[in-house]
Amino acid sequence: MATFYATGKRKSAIAKVWLTPGSGEMTINGKTLDEWLGGHEALKMKVRLPLVLTKQLETLNVKATTLGGGYAAQADALKHGITKSLVAFEESFRAILKPEGLLTRDSRVVERKKPGKRKARRSPQFSKR
């Protein structure tokens, strides 16, 4: 039985994903997807999107560990990791996933704070007198 591994990233969140042929079970950090994300239906749909597009939702088991960042960034990292491992599983899925923009790593991160500023770009309040 073959196992396919990939790492997905978003902001400071990392998701390690293993795909194995099976019945469609999803285990993230030892929990099911519903336990892990609770009532965040939009994020659950986002995580399942690569599997739905490739029609593999019922045929592959997903085992993943996530660390760093918040739950939304972890969900995006998980989506990226699932996409990369699907391409490793079947190269023809690339033609389905690439046009949807799922293979691209979202490289946006928080801008660093600069000296003399209150935040990254916010200046201190100006006082004329």
C-alpha cells in the first residue's frame, strides 16, 4: 500500500500530509475534520476542495499534522499539502488543480514593524504644537 507525503505552508503554519488509499477518512492532529475545525464550514469546504475537484473524497485517507499559525492559516496549509500530495499520487491531477490556483503557495506574511513607526506603516500621530 503506497503512501504519498507532502508539506503545505501558509503564513507561519505548516501542514504535513500523508495520503493513503482507503475509505475517505480525514485525521488531523488525531481528530476528525469536524472535531478539528468545529463550526467553520467555509474552512472545511476549503480543505476538502482539492479532493472534491479530483473526485477522490471517498477513495483516499488523509492523515495530517499541523503546527504554527492560527486555525485559518493551518486550514490553508492543509489544503496546499493535500493538493501537493494528490499531484504526487497521480500526475494527471495537476491539470485539474493548477488552473484553480491550488498548487501556488500563498507567500503573503505579516510585514515587519519598522523603527519610528507604531506598526509596519502606521506613523505616530502628528501634533502641530
